[in-house]
Amino acid sequence: MDFRVSVLGFVVGVLVGLTGMGGGAVMTPMLILLGWAKPVIAVGTDLVWGSITKAFGAFVHYRQQTVDFRIVKRLALGSIPGALVGLALLAYLRTQGGDAMDKVVIRMLGIALMCVALTLLFRSFRGSSANPGTGIAVFNGPWWITSVLGAVVGFLVSLTSVGSGSLIIACLVVIYPGTPLKRIVGSDIVHALFLVGVSALGHMGIGSINVRLLAGLLIGSVPGVWIGSKMSAHFPEKILRPVLGTTLLFLGYKLL
């Protein structure tokens, strides 16, 4: 087994535990650009990896009481149906041939990465609006706005594995300005456990999983996400935000 796979798993695992971002947004394009997997296989393998990895992060955040289950429920009401629609589209594209699936995945992945990168860079220059002094979710609009966000991201996740952390966190910071960032991260990771799990089961059904590659990633990512989750309560996320945004912008450009 190539040790570089485990090193990649460890680095991305730390990012996921620390910020709730970086899973699909970094892992999937890296697997494709390094030539370790074809696009659909990279997405499917990353989703299974993500569901296992996020389980460890979700447990840590639950123990630290940095999870708002109201946000989790509202997101899941939209994201699960959205993921099922995306999986149905992939199943249809599979009947049109593997090249059709790969082209759609590559294009959607590149666009998603560019959107995530620009959002992160915008937040870096604007600054965070989260209030670290309260643990109560403040929201002045209708609850279904969160579910609509979940539906859109659920669709993207099933196609590209991108968005369960990066896109949702960027939007939740705006929707729930009174919620501390660490609580948003914890809520996102718990929600992503369900969303990514459903999407991963769908990809297992269409056979887009590389088991050997998955095992190598898990060897590094399990300790990585545990360390990142422990650091999340103390590490200043604003340091990582512009670095991660620039990296995703480059990866998205390379894929388009």
C-alpha cells in the first residue's frame, strides 16, 4: 500500500476535524489529479471515506457539546432528498457510458470548488460575523431556507462529494450569525455524517468504490480527524481560511 495515500488521508482528516471543510473539496480533486482514481471512483471512495471519518469527528463534537441539532434537522430535511436526486442522475448517466459520468463529475466538481474557494476568500477579507459569546442559534428568516440549502448541497455532494462541509459552513455563518463558529462546525459534521452516508450507500450500489484506496486513506485520516476535532475549540480558523480558499481555487482551475 502506498504510504502517500495515508499521508493525504491524515492531512485532510485534520482539516475536516478542525474546520468541517476539506473532505470532498480537497480529497476528491487530489485523487483525480494525482491519477489515483477516475472521477466517479474518486467521488464514491471519498464519500465512503468521509462517512467513516466524520463519524469520529461527530463523536468528538458531540462530547464537546458543540452541536445544534435544530440546524442538523433542518439541513437533513433537504439534503437527503437532494442526494437521492443526484444519485438518480448518476445512475442514468451510467447507462450512457462511463465517459458521460466522468465528464459531468469533472465539470460539476470544478465549478463547486471555484464557488467554495471564492466564498472562503470573501469571508477571509470580510471577517467572521459569528458571535463567540453565545451558543444560541439566531435566525430571523423562515426555517425552510436552511432545508433549501441542504437540498442544493445534497445534490452537489452526491455528484462531486464537495459541499457537505465547505459550502454549508459558509452559508450557515450568514444564516445563523449569532452561533459560534465551533458550534456551526460541529453541527455541520454531524449533519454531514448522515448526508455523506446516504450518498456513499448510493455509490456502493453503482460500484464506484476502490476498497484498497479507501483503506489507505482511513489509516491516516482516523487519527487526523481526531486531532483536528480536539484542536477545533482553540485553533483560530481565520488562519486556515485564506490558505484553504486559495488551494481550492487552484484545484478547481486545474479541473476546469
